Amino acid sequence: MQCAVIIQETTPKSGEGMFPLVLGVLAREDDLVIRLQRREPQALARLYDRHGDMIYRLMLRMVRDSGIAEDLVQETFLRAWNRADAFDAERGAVGPWLLAIARNRALDYLRARGRRAENTVEFNETEHPALFVDFPAEALNFDTARQVKRALDQLPSQQRQAIELAYFEGMSQSEIAEHMGQPLGTIKTWMRRAMLQMRDDIAAGGRVNG
Amino acid sequence: MTCEELRSDYLLYAMGTMAEPESSEMRAHLDRGCPTCTEGLRQAHALAYSMGALVNGPGAPRGLRGRVMAIAGPEKNRRFPAGFRWQVWALAAACLTLALVPAWLSQQQSSRFHAKEAETAALLDRERLSEAYLRAELARQAGQSAGAVPIYALELERGADATPKQLVIPNGATSIVLALPSDVVRQASTAELRNASGQTVWSVSPLPVSDADSTGLNIPTDRLSSGRYTVALLAKGQAVGRLQFEVVKH
């Protein structure tokens, strides 16, 4: 497998930065993707060994049923296996793409089980690999992980809850408002504030670490 | 909307939970090729990814790797726990609407019924960790049936006191498929699907012949209603194996 080390730091321009992250890429997965596209079983094995635990934990967190979580993990890798041809390794990283597929599968499941409204947003576009450039799982071994976790931990509890309901439950802002018994405008305000605070916290962490 | 106005909504959009009309406005803005928001959204995706990847919890069960690897089809020298010996996914992907894959029934036909039952029981006991799957997604990827709808796996645990797990069949599903080890199918002449009352609601004879490791038995869902079922493989009127499951039809 082709390996390379790429460390990239995105430095925000003044007033423009969103999430200035220190991105670490330990191993380019181009070769892995090519092998997946060639339908090599060992490539699937490598993909699972690298990302399986992460995907499973997320599935379990979202559906809270180990059996269903296993099923969704299998669905995720099946989808990746069958969609590998459409994946451009030059434009995206496999890990985030895989995780987005997994999350979509979990949200589909939650929707089917009635734990999520039918009119929530579809997520197909989030599976587009171009949106995941340079954000591999390995990045989380570095400062990024700590910064994100710290930023989440530092959010006011209600803001954090709103973010988690959106991410893990797939709730729309309207659903979150209903769930939390708050006006929609309040939820929008909380979530925007949360975004901004996380951006600032991560930026501060990046400067400290940089 | 301006980039400044959209900035705080990048993560919401990345998570797919942004409300309308803001979501459409964001999409239209991105469609115009805004480099600032494209980069911002890309980073928001990274943050969303981080949130997912940072989840704490147990690692995947050991057996899950084998299930995932089954997607890629037969692999030489692959070892499954407890004699887990089916290699069925390629078959299911090729031809099935919904695939239910039992991973049991492996013994040679005996001339004596009671001996066979004992052998079967022993086999099932050894393979109680084996699993069966309903693979709608796999079938959907095969894309041959308009009836294909997402459905999730069925895992069957066997043993004397095991309770069959539910096989959920949603509206639109046209069939399920049992993918059985071909060496067992070759020994049998008939397959019967029996309901909880013991009535045979579907049968096929002779059984299909396949050179593959697995042979698929396609059962129309219109033969199924909610309740418990048993599929029996019969040779000269005697069961060489059975698979129990509970159907829930939506």
C-alpha cells in the first residue's frame, strides 16, 4: 500500500476562518481505493480493519442496539464496496466518506423506525467524496481530535444537546425545538452560537498547538 | 444570503439538518461556486466527521469482520467460527431481491431418522454462533427488483432454547431468499416452508441445482404473514435440517 505523510495546517484569514484544523494524514488511501475498485477482498478487509471499530461505535451510539449496529456496519461496507468505482481517491478521503455512508444508513434506520420525521433532509450529497478531502480518520490521532472534543465539552449543555440531537438523531431544527420544548428561533440561535464557539475554540487550540 | 450570513450554518448543512429555506439558499450559494463557503463547508464536514469518529464505546464484535468480508464473496482459507462455512454473498448479490442467509445445515444424510436428528441437533449446537442475514441492501444493490426496499439483518441464534429473531419484511419487498450450503441442498429433494401451525405454505421440489457453494431458495413474500415459520429441507420425507424464524410484515 502506498503510504505518505502529509501534515497540513489550514490557517484562517482574519475574520474568515471556519475551523482552522491541523490535519494529519498518515497514509494516503489511494491505493486502497484502487484495490477496492478492483474488487480485491483484502482491500475490503483492510478498510474494515482500519475503520470498522469507529463505524460500529457510531452506529451503536445512534441506534442503541448492538445487533442493528452490526447490521448497519455491514450495510455501510457493502455500500462502499459497491460504490467504490464512484469514489475518487484524489479528491476525497475514504474514512470520512465511509462514516458519512454509515451515518446515512443509521438515519435511514431511525427514520424507518419512526424515531425521525419523514420530512428531514436527505443526505445523499454528504456522501460525495469531494467534500471529504484531507480529512481521514488518522487525523483524529492528532490535535484535531482533542480540539474537537474540547470544543464540544465546553459548549453550554443545551447547545451541546442541540448539536448532538442533530448529529446523532438526525433531527431537524424544528424537531429539536419540539424535543427540547424551545422555540425554533431559540434553537437556531443556540446552534449558530455553538458553531461559532466551536470554531473559536478549535481556532484557539490550533494556535496553541501551532 | 452572504457568506457572512451562511458561515455559522456550515455545520448544520454538513450534518444535513439545516432547515428550509436556509438549506436551499446554502445549496444555491454553493452552486454558484463560492470558494469561501465551499472551503468552510469542507471543514464543517471534517468537524462533523470528527464528532462521529470521537464516539466512545466498545469496538466491533469479533464476528462482524466475517460478516463484512462475506460481502466480497468467497475467500480461500477464510476461517469462520464454529464451522461457519457458507460463502453466499456473491450468489445473493447476483440474483436475489432479499437474501436471508442461514449459516447452518451441514451434515451428511443418514438413513436413520433419529440418528439424523441427533446429528442435526449436535451440529446446530456447535454452530449456535452462526448467523443468518437478511440482506436487502445487498439485493437492492443488485438492483433487479422494484420491490427492493431497505431492510435490516436477521440474525438467528440457534439452540434448544433460542428464540428466533424477527425477520422484518416491509411493504414492497417481493421475496426473501434462503441461501443454503449447496452440499446440503444436494442431499435434499424438497424444501418446505411451514407456519406455526405446521401447515406447509410453500414448497419447492426438485430443489435447484447449483455449482456454487450456495444455493438460493426464493420465497415470495405473499406466502408469508406475521408469525413463526420453519423451513425444512427434506430427503425421502425426512428432515435433514430446519431453519426457524419469525416474520413481521409491515
